[in-house]
Amino acid sequence: MDFKYVRIQGRELAASTMYAKGVFSMCWKLIQDDVMEEEDADLYKEIDAWFAEELPFPPQCMNKEKVICFFKTENSDEMMRMIRPALWLLEKYHHPFYVVYTNDPGEIVYEDKYQVVVKVEDWIIEEYEHTWVGKDEETT
């Protein structure tokens, strides 16, 4: 199956979106918390500068709206090649991350050649009955 979009995200939630933090936020957090060695921090800053120069900065991100970004897989080869050293840094510092592929990221509010920006939906919490326990069975 071919996927249209990819996002690299962690386990922790961003306070502004209540959605999993992206790769850039995770790396900056490691720098701000003085976890990364200086040489590694310099490497990440070079990566970040390249992306800042090559990718348009979506207005929704500038305005700090409740949005997240996905790379378009059709044009992501160069982006993924350039982000690989950041993933290596996350692994080096034992910071877990996931590479998430999808065809339906949500409501797209911005799009350019390399990325889409998606509105973050509010979480829906549903209660459910556990199916492994029958209604007539005791749970002790």
C-alpha cells in the first residue's frame, strides 16, 4: 500500500496541541534540557537551519494555531534523507519516536510541495465494556 503522508512523532504530547510532539520539537527539547552534547546540538541546529531555508513556514504554524505537519511522501525523499541524522540523535539519546504513515491525516489547512498542515481535532474519549469478560461471569 502506498501512503500519501508521513510524520515523525514521539510519545510526549505538545501542550499547545495535545498531540504527539514532532521530530523538531523533540530534538529542541533535548537541547534545551542540556541532554545533547554540544557537537550533537550543533549537528541538529544545522539540520533545523536547512529545513528552515528549504521549507516554507506555514502561516498556521507562525500563528501558533492548533495544527501539526506531515511530509508528503511523493516529495519526501530529500526531506527524509536530511532528517535521518536527527533520528539518529533521538536514538543516541534513547528518545523514542514513531514514523507514522497515513492517507488521511485530517483536515488539511495548508499545503505546499513538501508538506501539509492539519488541524488537530479534540480527543474523543469513549468508554467501553471489556469484551473478554462475559456479563454472567464473575470478575475476581
